[in-house]
Amino acid sequence: MPFIRRRRIRRTLTATAAITAITASLLVATPAGAAPPGIPAKATAQSNLNALTVATQGSMTGYSRDLFPHWSTVSGACNTRETVLRRDGSGVGVDSSCYPTSGSWYSPYDGATWSDPADVDIDHIVPLAEAWRSGASSWTTSRRQSFANDLNGPQLIAVTDNVNQAKGDQDPSTWKPSRTAYHCTYAKMWIRTKYNWGLRLQSAEKSALQTMLNTCSS
């Protein structure tokens, strides 16, 4: 059960795709609520969904998060988690270790805004265990590491930690963001990630994704 938190601060942030360069030794402002890269248009997402292989869910035998090494160093003192915190936050400043010392983070899953980075998790849109069951069990550790630290596609996003923990390793047939307004974007990101990495999906998962994708206007 989620523990009790301090009062949540709610605010609306303007999305932007700009990402500032990482300078670990300086306090640098970041864009307000930048979105993960590579989110496709509805038509592209539909084409990607149609191209995915539908199969029964694979086994969890042999699975370990350690087989998906993260978080990798990206630049200087900054690792993947810290890079996403700076990309997705507003007014983020960091210290010489690249740890955020200021800023706020809007979680599109539940509409909450946080000012403490400890309240924020970096969600793998397609969870590591779900990837394992969908084809990653046959990958090399190097490929799994690339997947777990993917900054080139819409696989990583900063969200409320309790929400991420509630999601766990569930696919869209059993878990969706509580904000229905985000279902379109969530489906696009999930589909694109599975397409980019050649992962399979289940029939119930595909049906849930299609339902969410149908809410998209473009």
C-alpha cells in the first residue's frame, strides 16, 4: 500500500521537445515537461501495431533485473536516470555529481507535480520483465542494457514513484495510467518501443493498445 506523502502540488506545464546539454558542474535550467523522443503519429503507431507479432506470453524462468544493467553513464557524472530527470523536469539544476538540486516534475500518468526527485521514478514504458517475456530472454546482456537505458525512443519517462511501483511489470491489458487523457500517448509509446526492439505482444495486450490508440485524434 502506498505510504503517506507530503501535500502534492499541482500545476500545468507546457510540453516541449527541447533538451539542454548536460553540464554536471553547473546549475542549468531545463525545459518544462519535455516529452520522451520518438513518439509516433497515430497512423505510424497503427502501422507499427499491425506489424507486431502476436504470441503467447513467454516464461519468467531465468529473469533478473541484473540482466538489464542500468543506469548507464551518459555524459560526465550523469547517468541515464539523471538525464531523464533533467529532460522531463522544469527548472532543473544539478550539482557536480549530476544530482538534481532544484526543479519540479510533472507526472503525466496521474497529474501530480513533485519538487523532490526522490518522489519520482524513471518508468520503463515496456517493463524489463515484460520485455523478458516478450523476447528479450534471448538477447545478449549488452542488448538488454541498451534497452534498459534507451534514450533514443519513448521508453523512459519520469513519473510519480508510487504509480510506477503500482504498474510493476504489467502490460496495458491489466494496467493503464489513471489519466485517461494520457492513454493515447501511452499506447503510442508502448507500441513504438515494442516495434523498435522487435518484441512480441499478446492478443489481450494488442486489444488494449488498440482501444487506447482509438482515442487518439492524430
